[in-house]
Amino acid sequence: MSQLDNTLKLLGITDTNIQVFGTRQEFHGRGSGRKKYLVIQAELT
């Protein structure tokens, strides 16, 4: 099991037909309203 597969477990997703192939962090907004998002790329197997 890869480290990326643990991402699904943290989110409470236990489906074994989903494989995560990438994660990245994105930031949106300006100044104090700036928010951080975790973007997960996955595919059905």
C-alpha cells in the first residue's frame, strides 16, 4: 500500500476500487481570506 492510499483512509473512504495517483496543495484568495486546499487525483480501477 502506498502513502497516497492512506489519504483515502484519512478521508473515511474505504473503497478498494479507487487508486490515488497524486495529491497537491493549492491556495486560493488574497490576504487574510486566502484558503489552502488539498487536491486529490484518483481513478477507478
